[in-house]
Amino acid sequence: MTVQIGDEIRESSALAEKMNDAFDETRLRLKKTMNRMLIMAERTGVGWRVWLGFFALVVFFFMYVWLF
């Protein structure tokens, strides 16, 4: 029984470490994407809040069409 508990703990620890790595990769990817979006917004002369509102509107529209 103790061996099974030890195996379960090792598997859980390995899974938690994999999840932590995946979350870290996702965080870095989102950070890079946000930085690229801010650079794009600066180049176009339109503020980042306008772009954020535009993307929110598009997402809302797709969700509305999908749900109704």
C-alpha cells in the first residue's frame, strides 16, 4: 500500500511539473503576443484600448452567433 501511495505521489508531482511548464510556456506566448499587438497598435496610430475593444466586440459577436 505504501508503494502505491509513493507511486501516486511521484505521478502527481510529475503531472504538476508538466502543468507548470505548460503554464509558463503559455504565459510567455501571451506576453509576446501582447507585445506584438502593442507594437502594431503604435504603428497604426490607434490606441491599444481601441484594438482591445475591437477584439472584444468580435469575440462577443462570434459567441452571440454560436449561442443563438
